[in-house]
Amino acid sequence: MAKLPTYVLGAIGEHQTLSRLLYLGYNAAITNLSVENTKSTDILCRDDKGRFCAIQVKTTAEDNWKTGISHKEFYDDNGQIDLTKGRKFLEDNIVGPWVFVQVEGPSLYPMFKFFILSRSEVIDMIYSNEEWYLTGYNRKTPLKGSGIICLYETWFHGLGVSANHNHIEWVNPFPVPQYQFEDAWRNLWID
């Protein structure tokens, strides 16, 4: 697939998600068409029971997604790790479920995978991994708190990260078969 600018890839993911939602019988609209880059919401969706959800869409052509959330949200004003502050940031800024779109294949005939996490699953996935990333490594120099938090496709399949000489093991809070995220559209309606 051709290398696309991030904003184009994002628009592709939003439109593919919108198409899938409409195909599944939901009423949905992309918010960024009428409001400049709506914070925390890319698509508003309503089901036939009248329930609404505000969906955030993240798109990649790789094996990981940038969340748009910086490691700095997990640091206090003195540059010390503050997991409580980070958790509060996630709870205050993640307002609904997230759809992670993965684009694969040639530009002319791309294929799309969808991984859907409820609001609480997104928060728990990011928090659990960030706690491990910030406290589970044997670093010679401390992190400065810069950089964007990423989530990896293998994590959506229940895998964690094995321990090695640089870090302890990260145990995925969402093991399979209890948790399945690919095409889990039902997660839109779970907190």
C-alpha cells in the first residue's frame, strides 16, 4: 500500500468504520465533517433502541496504533511518574468506545480489519500497558515523559510481552478466549 499522510489514513479509517456501522443497521455520522476535528469523537452512532455512543477511530497500515495520548499524562509537575494522574486523564478524556482500523493489502484493493474496544477496555488496556512501560523496565536513564502511547495488534489477540533482561513480563488484562476484539461491534454498547 502506498504511504499515505496520517490525516488521509485517518479519514479512510473513519469512512470505513462509518460504512460498516451503516451496513450493521446503525444510524451514524462522522463528526469531523461539520466540526473541525471534534475532540475524542470521530463518529456519533445510534442503535435501534435509541442508545448513543461517541466513537473514536484510530487507523494504521502497520501493526500498531498511535493513541494520540502522550506518556507525559502519566507524570506529575515534578517529572515523577504519577499513575493516578494518568488514570484520571484517561477516564476524563476517553468518552466512548474506540474502533481500531488496520489497512492491509494493495492500494487498489485494500482489506480492513476492525478491533472494537469498549470505553473501559480502552482505558484498562492503555493504563495496564503504560504502568508496565513506565515501571517495569530496567532503564539506565529515566524516561522524560515524551512520546505517544501505542497499542499493538497482538494485544488485541490477548498476547502480552514476555520478560527479558530489559523488562518484566506484561500480562495482557484481556486474554483470549474470554476477550475477542476483532469485529466485536457489540462492544460499542458496553461502558
